[in-house]
Amino acid sequence: GDSVTQMEGPVTLSEEAFLTINCTYTATGYPSLFWYVQYPGEGLQLLLKATKADDKGSNKGFEATYRKETTSFHLEKGSVQVSDSAVYFCALSEETSGSRLTFGEGTQLTVNP
Amino acid sequence: EPEVTQTPSHQVTQMGQEVILRCVPISNHLYFYWYRQILGQKVEFLVSFYNNEISEKSEIFDDQFSVERPDGSNFTLKIRSTKLEDSAMYFCASRGQGAGELFFGEGSRLTVL
């Protein structure tokens, strides 16, 4: 079945540091890939998505590229801010399963001033 | 901005008791979902609901679980006889027509003692 694996957390960085959160997936077909973010006390929010190979999703300075050859969708940001502190979830959905999302474990990011 | 709201934010119950978690999806959305996250584990799909019936459910969603849309605005998840292992954060989500983004609520934390 489908699965998503994220790098283990928590991750602690200083402000303006470079961020990478690794995500790899296993899927039977051609999934769409997502990053969701959960800020403290809030629900899951879509951060970015990519629907086919080599697509790059981007939002709020975050980027992730759909790499079919390595089955990866790593999240990156060049310069993190304290306000980026949150839990980040990688997820996929397959066309055959509609919008049913399969999530990774989540990675807690803390950015210190 | 429209949002998905969930109540209660936290419920503590005794094992064997019935629990109802409530969700108010975004008003013009047609597809509704419940996910859960046991502490330290992945966010898992429970059930999807469309056109007043379940469209898909996971193996977790056994006979102890049920969903209902009792009126035009609420979407509920009932656990008939709670077990210790039902302790988790339960997320409601909704989406509109087509393969659009899922909008999540803030979650309801259920603690079974």
C-alpha cells in the first residue's frame, strides 16, 4: 500500500538557517504530493503541493520538487524565521483513492531567535 | 476566511462510554473526512463521506465507529464504546467539488481513561 516516510524530528534551527525536511514515498500509481503545516493550536493547513513529476510546489518561501526517480518530495527553505516553528507533514493522494491522504509522521520544527 | 470548526477541543471519558465529536465543515463543501493521530504516530485516514453516505473507510473504522450528517451543517463522528487505544487527536476535513484542497479543523483531543 501507499506510505510516506519523513525524516525524524524534532528539528531545531537558528533564525535564517537553511531548512531541509526529507520526505520519501511509496505508491502504486502516480500520486499527488503535499506538505501540510500545523501551527501551535491550529489545524492542518496546506503549505504546497505538486501533482506530477518534476513539478515544484512553492509557498511562503518554502519549496519542494516532485522527484519520481528518487520517490522524494523534500521540503526546503533558504532562511527560516521564528514564525515557521510548527509541525510539518508530508502526504500523498492517489487518483484511485480520490482525495484520501496518506501522511508521514510529521516533523516538529523549532526556530530560535 | 471560511474554516472547519470542531468541538470539543478536548474530551476526557471513561473506557466503555460513548463519545460524539462534532465538526462544522465549510458551508459549500460536499466531501467530508475524519482522520486521527495517536500521540507520536502518523495521521491516519478513518472515513470519507459524500452525498449522505460513506464513500470510503479504513480498516480502523470498525463497527464501533459511525458518522452522520444530521443536518445541513454538522458532521459527527461517534465512537460507541471507547477503548484506551481510541485516545488520539481526531481531525475533521472538508473539500469542495473537484480534486481540491482538503481544509482541516483544529482537531479534537480524546483521552480515554
